[in-house]
Amino acid sequence: MRQRSLHLGVLAALALLLGIPALAAAAADGPSPTDIAINSMWVVVAAILVLFMQAGFAMLEIGLSRMKNAGAVAGKIVINLAISFLMFWSIGFAIGFGDGNNFAGSAGWFLNNTDAAGDTNSLGLFDFGNALAAYNIPVEAVFFFQAVFVAVSLAIVFGTMLDRTKFIGYIIFGVVFTGVIYPIVAHWTWGGGWLAQNGFLDFAGSSIVHLQGALAAIAGTLILGPRIGKFRDGKPQAIPGHSIPLAILGVLILWLGWMGFNPGSFLGAVGYNFADIAINTNLSAAAGVIGATIGSLVMFRTLDVSQMGNGAIAGLVAITAPVAFVDPWAAVVIGFVVGLLVPALVVLVDKLKVDDPIGCIPVHGVAGVLGTLAVGLFATRERLDALGLSGSSAGIFNGGGGQQLWVQFYGVAATIAFTFTCSFALFAIIKYTVGLRVSEDDELAGLDISEHGMYGYPEQFIEVPGAFPESGLSGATQSTTATSSQ
Amino acid sequence: MKKIEAFIRHEAFDEIRDKLAAMGLPSMSISEVKGSGRQGGYTESYRGAKTTIFMRPKLKLEVVLDDSDVELAVDVILECAHTGEPGDGKIFIIPVDDAVRVRTGERGDIVLAPHQEDTPA
């Protein structure tokens, strides 16, 4: 995937052709300051868009939680972002993207930009890993972009566990997940580890970001158990979220954020057609909405709005891995198929007695797996060659045979085995030490008051909403009878 | 002195209020209530799971009136709240022993009489 483009050579050749010696010389010496500036500008803007996705997760999860837990969900998103930045800065980025072995990186702790020979690169270019050393972009931009990615992954974990998890459980899991578990899997592919060397392709993280988040979420919800009242006499019950409009606002913010998530994943702008990535991303999301709408109509005989939102996210998650390697028609097919599956998968998860309030397992888990495998079906030789990916094969539908599908398959299998095992063990340790689930009384009262001492929507719960200590409004209401006297 | 307690559809209220006010009966209270009756509940589908809501939201209108005004008010409610479908609601008429105006301490029928200064502009 993120290989060096040939643009420098092209630029140099062009410059020579046109007889511009200065430009030709600059290109020959290395990246021009203009290239670096343009690359940084786009990647930092893309990172800001991905940062905004935290607002999307907040709105989606708040909308699909109950009113008594809305404040707790908001607090959880804020702590999620804080943990992600601090842990990824201190150790996560070094393990994920630093130089090291095929399993994990071990250089660049605390973003110390010194290479193995002890030289600090004066341009601030990324220079402590083999895999990404070729990028013409400052290390800080790469770090910012990758740090907001890990925050996305962690937000997925926490969403499935809402309404019943102790806050301290979130913190302990988040520290280990963002500091160690996520970076190791990221290193396998994006840090030049063993999966990258075998030609595994995950452009922007269907498996690395979304599947990992979903795997940890499954481990978490299995250890937590369902919310009180979710299953009665073995039958799944509806626990409706308190605001569908907020949930859909969240979906739309996530959709917008994805315009940074995928197109920014070139880690550059000069020489890359990142607008093409934006088109494929939007097409898949759109097809996902249509698929989920049809699926909901067929499965439930109703147009479930939360499922339509889930369809958009499923389409976005699925296209994240193959987006740079497939043609637009394939993006539509991928999005539509995963969208269509979402309502059926939501019912299946319910049937398995697993409580997944926001539909994270179908939307991030199954769509993440299918999206990663879709590379092996739809990737085209032309697009792989344009990105210099000679080590990967085209997909089955484009004459590449089953080779790439097999690579994608064991990449996904390895991710599932590693992340699920680590997450399950970690949640089990938390459960038997500090405890993972709040008491029954606290859960019934709502986490807002039991964990945080304040309600997200106080006026719904205090005795006399609208009471004014100074009776400030009574004068106003009497103004129509101002002449009355006692 | 009687109290009318009427359980009505939300959409009937505005018209009832306007007509009672025009008749010189501006004093009333409403509250949001949930109730069950012949109309039955409804089934909500949320992410594939079905939930039956047995109690539907209704509006409770309370008006305390002089005996002579009761039939007028009942007629207004009947006229405005009637659709002919189950769920139109019910009207209960309850005797009231006494009334006190908090601001002045006045008691009895005087409490129900419109104020001179209250006449609508």
C-alpha cells in the first residue's frame, strides 16, 4: 500500500524536458519544500477531519443510549480521545510505525525523531522506520494522522459497552489497547511488518482500525454480559435509544470524517489522486444506505432509521481497505452487499444473546472483514501498479487468481486471533481485579448519576424542572394583569 | 361547583382552549398522561426487536366550574374532541367541596368568577 510514488522522477523528467534546471536539481536532491508543504497541508487537514469523527461517535452513541446514560457516554468519548493521544505519543507510535522487527517497532518513543544512526533529520521528515522512511512528510503530520485513527478504533470498543461499564474499566483497557495492542497489528501492515512483506493490503484500516475495534468490543460485551432487560425469557427486547436525530447526526459526521480517513491515507497529496478515493468512499457509503434500507424493509417490514445509518457506516468501513485498489463500480457493489447484510446481522447478534447497542459487530466487525477480503476479489492490476504495489496480486474478478484473497484471508485471521485474544484476556483481568461492570443498582439508576454524579439531561430527573429561585418569571406573567392589587 | 376531568387527544386541545376562553372560562390545567383503554397499544420495531407500548400518551384537561357552566363546557369538549374512532377519550364530572384563591384567601364560588381586570382585551 503506502509506497513511494514515482512523482519525483516524473517531475524531474518534466523539468528537464522544459529546460528548468533549478527544478530538475531540486527534484534530484530530494523532496522540494513545496512538496513537503503540500503533503503536510493535506494530511493535517485530513487528520482534523478524522479528529472530528469523535464528535460523530459521541452523537451516534449518545443517540442510541438511554437518557440516563447520555452524559456518561459523552464523558467516555472525551477520555477516549485523551488516552489515545497520550498513549500513542508515548509508546504506541513507536511500536506501530518505528523501526523494529517484523512483529513490532521499537524506535521513536515519545516521538523522538532520531534515526538508528543517531541523526536527527533537519527537515523533520519521517526517518525512524524502514517502511515509511520514503514519505515526503514531517513525522508530526504522520503521528497526528495515525493518533486520530487509534482514537477511532477505541471509540468503537467503548460504544458496544455503553450503559453498563465502569469508567475505570474504560481507562485501563484504553491505555493498553492504544499503547500496545493496536500498534502491534498496525505495525504488521503499515509499519512494514510481516503482513506487508507478504503483500497484505489494507489501505486505510478496514481490519487494522475497524475490525480491531470490533474484536475488542466483542470481547468486552462477552465479558460484560447484556444490559439488564435486553433479554427477557430468552427473547431480545428493544431498548430504544433516546434520540434518533442525534444518532443520524453522528452518522453524517462520521461520513464527513471519512473524507479525511480514506483520502488522507496516502500520507501525501503530491502525485496522488486522493479525490478518486473520496469518490469511491462516498459511492460505497451511499450503496450501504440503500442496501440497509432494502434489508430493513425485507427483514422487519419497516424502514428502521438507525439501520439506515448503520448501512452508511458499514459501507464506509468495508470500502476503507480496498478503496485505492478497486474501480467505482466495485465500491458500489461492496457497499451495497454489506449494507444489505446489516439488518440480518443485527438480528443474528440478538439471537446469539450478545448485546450490541449500536450495531458495532455487524458494522465494524463483519463489514471490516468483508471489506478486507474484497481486495482479493476486486483489486485491479492497473491501480496496484500505479501505486507501485508489485508484491500484491489483482483480485479474482480481475484475472489475478486467488492469491491475493488468500493473503487477505490470513491477514484477517491473524488480526482476529491476536486482537481478540489480547482484548479478552485484558477485559478478564480488569473484571477480576477492579471490576468491569457497575452494580445492578447503579445500572438501573443510570451511569450519569451513579458514575459521574450528574445527569446529562438534569431537567428530566430533578423534581421541579422550571422552578426559578427568584421567581423571576412571575412578574412577567402578571404583567397582563398589572393593575390588579390586593 | 364541579370539576371536569377530560382525557382527550392532544390535537383536540387548542380548539377547546380557544372556545372555553371565548366563553369566559380561561382557567384550566392540562397534564401529559399515559393510559390504556379500548384503543389498545401499538407495537414499535427497534433494530429488529419488537416492543409493545400498552399505554398511549393522552392529555388530561382539568377545569373547575360553576354547576351552570358544566354542560356548556362538556358540549365544547364533545364537539372538539370527537372523531368517532376508539381513543377519543372520556370526560369525568366530579363534585368539588370548596375552592380557595391563594393570592387573596377568598373562598367559594367567587374564586371561579372572572376578574374584572381579566376580561380579554
